Amino acid sequence: MVPQSMRRRLVRSIKLRTKIWEPRMKRAPYDHPCQVGDPVLRGVAAPVDPAIIKTDNFQKIIDTMVRVMREEGGVGISAPQIGVGYQIIAMEYTKAHMSIYSDKIIKIREISEVPLTIFINPKMKILDYSKVSWPEGCQSIKGFTAFVDRYQAVQIKGMDREGKRVTCTAEGFPARIVQHEMDHLQGQLYIDIMDSKTFIDEDWMHWNLE
């Protein structure tokens, strides 16, 4: 039989260990992309009050979005992907991104460079309703891709990080980036509209190695 005093010490020890090892959640904006299953990815993002755009805290959100996008090798990111439920998206497609594709693929998929572009409270208009299907991935569903139908050309309007009105027309692959990120602001992921039979683990061969 365990003495009462020893039992109390044991209980206090267990409680202390539980407190020490209790997992703690980071605070948004996160320094990583949220992964599928995080409720923030399924919520509808809120419009941004223009009055806060130039504040340090808001600018920090944009800086974090850009940093995470670049660190992950992504070509687009939305605020919900770093845990912030605001209507903000960022896009960037560089020559380094393009270098992994052949000239033939670049031409077929209509891939072109996109300078770093920020849109706050973006609105999208479809310019060409014809659709094209190409593989698409997402930093919030790491390691997987699937074919997704997207409109050929779109126009996007919003504000930049200075609060100035901006408009951009995108065709081909850049239009795909816009549509993908706009979906995030509505709580939608590409897996909701993908061709499910084309959904693959990009490293599927790795699992079969000896």
C-alpha cells in the first residue's frame, strides 16, 4: 500500500509533467503553411478594413505570407494558409520555378513569369470560360497533386499592400494561380474540385523501394 504522503507527491509529479509537456499551439500568423484539417482552411475569409492596411501588424501578415511562400517553393499563398482569416493573396512565379520545365511544357501549359503581386480584398472576373486541366498542388496538402479544371483567363482587382487599387489580367498558368488562391478565401481546396482519379502522392514510387 502506497502511503498517503507519497501518493500526493506522485500526483503532483504527474500533474507537473503533464503541464511541462503539454503541447502549445503557435500564434498566427504562422511561419509555415497550415495543413488540410485545420479549420481555418475551411472558413470564408473576412474582408480587410482599408484603415488597417498600413499598420505594422497587418504588414507583418503580408511579409510572413511572402516569406512562407518562398521558403516552401510555392507560387501563391493566401492569408488563411498561415492561419489568418483575411482576404489576402500573394503570387510569384519566377524563372527559377520555370527552370524545372521543358520549353515544350512551358508552351503547352502557357506558363509565364509573375512578379510578386499582393491583392487585398480581391475580386475575380472570368474573361474566358473555356477550361483547361493540368496538375495542381498545394502547400496545405503537401506531397500530393491532381488534375484540376480552371478557366483560361481571368481578371482580378483589389488593393496592393499600400492600399492602392490594382487590376491584373491573367491567362494560362497565371490564371490558374489566381483561381487556386481565390478558392482558399472561400474555404475551398483543390481536392474539392479535382479529378479524383488523378490524385497522386508525388513520391508514390518511394514507398515501393527496397
